Amino acid sequence: MKKELKYYDIILALFAAILLISNLSATKLISFDIFPFGNIITDGGAILFPLAYIFGDVLTEVYGYKYARRAIWTAFGVMLLAVLAFTIVIGLPVAPEYTDQAAFEKILGFFPRIVIASLTAFLVGSFINSYVLAKLKIKTKGQKLWLRLIGSTFVGELLDTTIFALIAFGGILSSSDMVKFIMIGWLFKTGVEIIFLPITYRVIAFIKKAEKLDRYDKHTDFTPFKVDV
């Protein structure tokens, strides 16, 4: 009989919600000036998406890779369901009284390349993040939590941001803007992880104590193509 988990379902729900909201926000490019870097281009998803990696870290650190893997696929499924639902609704006949079809399509009409970019980047980045964290936990014998959290995010976010940028905005952004987009997005998301470290530490400590759980993935099958725990 599996151990009853008090907070896993809550963390999973928040994790899935962050992915959905971030993907809705990512269709908008944001441009602003930061001294001394000049004009910075990123997407709206960068505002909230870094929290997905923090939740992913909590899931892996406390519950282990298998539970993190299950959460990743659940969030992925939620996003696919949203894309399917919005696509169907957009294609349905418009009522004569409804005058906002164009606006509805602009906000919720996912561009295929944005969807592909986002979901591909999310899967690769999240699984790499979880894998690196789990392996570092064994390597450090559960010590140096800061190294595990920052190190896994450093690698995962680099792949995530690069894959998303190349698929979503390849041919749209110039080479220089593409490099700037990737670097700024990567450093910003990793920076959020560092800034939130004190909070992440406390959350992890609280959940470990409440769940009476601190899993090590010493004999874990790290294939991403499973959902069992």
C-alpha cells in the first residue's frame, strides 16, 4: 500500500496551472530597456514560468523522480486538453450577438509552432531538470541543496529556453535578437530560482517534515515514458 501524501496533489495542481497560464502568456512578446543591456525581448510566459521549475524541484527533492515525472505528464496533458478545447470552440459557429470572435481567436487561438515549441521545451527542460537534481542529490548525499536547485535549473532552463526560442521564433527574430532572447530568458529564469532559494528551502523542509518523506532515486528507472509511481 502506497504512503498517503498530504501535499502532492496540491503541488501537482499548481504545477499544471503554472504551465497553462504561462503558455497563454507566451504568445505575447515583451520588449523593454534595461541598462546597460539596451532593448530586451522576451515572452509573457517568462513572468510566471520560472515557478514551474521551482515546483518541479520541490517534487523531485521531496517525492522523487517518479512523482515529478507523473506531474510533468499531467501538466502536459492539461495543456493539450486546453489547446484542443480552445481549437474546437474557435471553430464552432459564432452567435450573431457575439462580436468578439477575432479577439477571442487572437488571445486563445494557439499558433501551432508556439504550441509545439512550448510543449517540446517544457518536456525536455523539465525532465532534464528533474534528472539532474535527482542525480546530484545522490552525488552530494543529500547535502548542498542550493547546488542541486541552482544546478538543475541552470541546465533545464537553458535547454527549455533555447528549444522554445528556436522553434517558436526561428525566422521571426534576427540572429542577434535570438541570442539575446535566449540569454536573457535563461539568466532571468535562473535568477528567479536563486532569489526564491530561501523560500524554496523552507517549503521543502516543511513538506519533508509533514510528509515524513525524503526520497533518494538510487534505483529509479529514469525513462521519461512512464507515469506510474
